[in-house]
Amino acid sequence: MDRNSIIGFVLLVALGAGYIFWNNHEQKLYLEQKHADSVAMAANRKPVTPLPQQAAVADSASRVVDSTLPAAFRGSESLVTLSNGELSLQFSTKGGYPVQASLDSFKTYSGGQLSIFKGNKGNKLSFSVPVNGKTLLTDQLYFTPQISALPDGGKQLRMTATVANGQSIVLDYALPAKGYMMTANLRLIGLQQDLSGIQNIPVSWHTEVLHTEKDLKNERMNMQVHYRMKDGDHDYFTVSRTPTKSLDQPVQWMAVRSHFFSSVLIADEGFKTGSFDGKEPADTNIVATNASGFTIPVKASNDFSFGFRWYMGPNDYKVLKSYKIDMEEMIPLGFGIFFFVKYISKWMIIPIFDILSRFISSFGLIIICLTLIIRLFTSFFTYKSYLSSAKMRVLKPELDELRAKYGDNQQQMGMEQMKLYRTAGVNPLGGCLPMLLQMPFLLAVYYFIPTAIQLRQSHFLWSKDLSTYDSILNLGFNIPFYGDHVSLFTLLMTASSLFLAVYNKNMTAGAPGANDANAQMLKYMPYIMPILFLGWFNSMASGLTFYYTFSNLVSILQQFIIQKFVINEEKIHRKIQENRNKPASTSKWQQRLEEMQKAQAQKLKQKK
């Protein structure tokens, strides 16, 4: 690795680190501005007239029930279960909505049953329906359940609340024989006169996201509200940064997304407006709460119907993509100035990962195979980088002569150095460009592995879960910029990076014996960066730190093979001598650079 390669490496690392800090800062400012805009919009809105108070309903044995009231006001609460082996739902007859959604194929980090939400407070869906001059909240009504079988093997649940003679509110739910997407439908029967006086029906959706993973802090960092507008535009907000937002345009779907699971409401014809209000409670069993609001456009009808779907399942890229409504965009595979790397994941890394998963059961071995495939795919760039390093090593004696001859005259030194490169046919940026072309693949893996639900609770070596950090020692106290634990994979990643830097030391043309102060400083950069990343990656997914560790080992082996058995420096030296005997071609970039150097040298001469 020559001096230019080191410069390129340092610039790339600095670019990556700088982008991360810059993006966090810019995103914070951006979200604060969006929050301020939403507050301003809310302030400019007309105040909402309070809904008429609903008549009191007897819901316990200690109260007297008026038998003359319609069934919706004098029922009793019970639970109804629908299950297809993947998704198990419990519905409350009071409100007619699901109060528990459990995923049968998943467990919490502690080994318990995994529920996306659970309990009457865990999830609530309510429609504000006008009935006979009053507004009834469906979560306060009692529904009569009726279960029937579907032709595909699934089950249908019909919830009926009779609010008056010939007037009823019906909620239909259909759970297919397989999958996590439930279809639903709201029907308002016999309410044409009431609906003729309004334009929208307000909907409120409250949900609590339960703590299911190892690291609550990381869960809250990944806690987001995603939404897709009816025009196809997709956006999201992190609850810890932007807890509230109002959407005054039609919304197709809104999702409450945790690290690995989501609950998504999808309107067939779109919600007219939407909003959300997220909070991080003090309760450590709850990641966050979210109160969303929607409005449904209404057309006066004696049998009004509003269709919607409800996804309650994992953030699996293939599963989300199969519904063809862009829900896979909830998985962060690349954003900001590095948005393009998500296409590397979509078109290369995810397909390879899926193919390997069919034949290999250990995801640790899959990461090893994935690493080898990526390194093989980028081997041409690696070879070009090492070839450039070899050329620079061949030219090192002549560069040392130039340094000794021109000393501190940097202007003349630069001109003579460019002349040497040109006559020898060597590109001084030959080591930077190949490294730059490899960077998107490193970033694609950086985004992909922490989001891959397949790695969740997957064991490998000493790591019990490749989707979160491995810990060989819990410190019991927190070290700033490091954490409260020791990750062995992160230590191995750092050690292998330092070893690679030491291995490259003697291969660097401008390092040993160079009197250039910048070159002396650059010698230490490959040692500093791994130390800085030690704290950054300590709380990262162990699958990611294992990938970088193994990738470093492959780099060491790859470099050894290329330099010992592929690259012949004597042959390179002969080729350089042949190039010198040919007419030197000068690119426009080199011409401009030489002109700038000559102009600077002339100005310096005139000044003296």
C-alpha cells in the first residue's frame, strides 16, 4: 500500500466517519425543522369541537343494565381468537379490535412469547361514528362475534354492534391460512341520514411497542413511524427525535416500526389525512407508544364501507416486498448521500444471502461465504490497488533522490514528481480509485447485516445473537464512547485491522525513511482509525463485527498471495523503463496541474 493508497484510505474513512456525524447533525436539524413546521400547522388549524359525550354504558355486574338499550350498549367483554400458525390474534368484543398480536415463529430475547402488542392498552382502534345526532366511539361499544371459515383455509371474524333499530356498525376481519396480512372492513348500516351531514370520520389508533430484544437503547434508536403517501412518496420519523407530525395529504399506509417487527395500517382507498404522536415511556418493558389519527372520507350511503388491511409481522425484506406497496422501504439499507448502496443490497447481497440460506443452516458460515463472494467480486479492484502500490515501490528510490535534491522546495518537488509519474506511465491516484470503488460494498454490508432479521437469535461461536452485540464481559459501569461491556468480535476486528496496518507498513513507498512531515503523519493514521472505531462498533451487531474481522483476515491473505505470487516487481520495473522510451502522453488534467504548479512557482520566484 503506497502513500497515495494510504491517503485514499484515510480520506475514505474520514468521509465515512464525517458523513455519519454530519448526517446525524443534519438529520437532527432537519427533523427539528419538520417538527416546528408541524407545530405551526397545528397552531393554524381551526380548533376541533369536542365530540358529544356518549351515553353511559353499564359494563360490570355491580351496575344495573337497562335491557331496553340496544345490544351495543349492554354487552359484556370477552376475547375471540384467530390464528393461522404464524400470526395469532385476540379480539375484544368491547371495541371490536385486536388487543393482542403474537408471532408464533418468534421468541423474545429472554425466550418468551413474542407479541407485537398485548393488552387493552397495548392496542386500540376506534372510529368516531355519527348516530342519531350523537358521536359514538366504537371502542366503547359491545360487538357480537361470529366466526366463519374462508375457502382458502383461513378464518373470518364478523363483529356486529347494533346501535339502534336497523342501524349497526360492523367490523369484518379475515385472516388468511398463511401470512401476516389481515384484511378488514368497516361497514355502517342504516346511517345514511347521519353520514349525509359529515365529510370525514375520525379514526384513532393507539399502540404500545413491547421490548423484545437485548438492547432497549438500540430498540428505541430504531423505533420509527413510517408512512407512504397516496402519491407514492415515502418518509419516516424516528420517535426519539420527532415525536409528532401532522400529514395533510392522503396517506396510503402508516407503520409503527421497531427494529425487527412492524404494525402497519393500510387503507384500500387511502386515508384523507394522518398524524402521529410518539413517546418513550419510563416503563422499560415498552419501547415506545404511538397515538395516530386519521380521517376517512365519507359518502352518504345506507351501507357505507371502508376497506383496509393490517400487517402485523416481521421486517423481512422478501415478505414486505411481496405485498407490492413499498413496505420494504422501511428497512434502512442506505440513505442520505449513500442512498445508492441500497441497490447493491437489493440486487446483489440479499439475493446471494437468500441462496446461501437454502443450503447452509449456520448464518455465521453464510457470513463467511458472503465475505468470500464479495472479496472475489472486488478482487480486480484489489489487484489494481496492489499493482499501483508495487509501481510506487519501484519508483521509491527515484522519489527519495528527488526529495534529497529539492529538499524543502515543495513547488519544484511537486513538478518533478508529476514529471516522473508521467514519464514512467504511473497514475498517482491508481491506489485511491480501486479503494473508492470497493467502498459501496463495505457500506452495503454495514447497512444490511444489522437489519437482517434472519440473524436475529442466530448463534455462532460465542455470540448468542448475531443481530446484537456479543459480550464476554459486563463491566457494570459505562465508559464514555465505549459502553458497559466488552465485545470480543469488536476486539478481534480492531486487532486484525492493526495487524493489516503493520503488514502494510513495509509496503508503503513514502513511509520508512521519508523526510516529508505529511508522510510521517500518514504512517500513523492506519493505526489510529481502528482504535477510534473500537468504541463505535462495540455496540454494533456481532454479525457485522464478525464480517469485518473475517474480511480483514481475507485481505491479509489476499494481499500476501498477490504480492508474492502475482505481482513481479522486476517485470514492473522493466515495463516502467519501456514507458520512458515512449513519447509521454499528457492528459488534460495533468496539463492543468502542471500549469498551476508552474504559475505558483513563478509567483514565488517573483515574490522572492
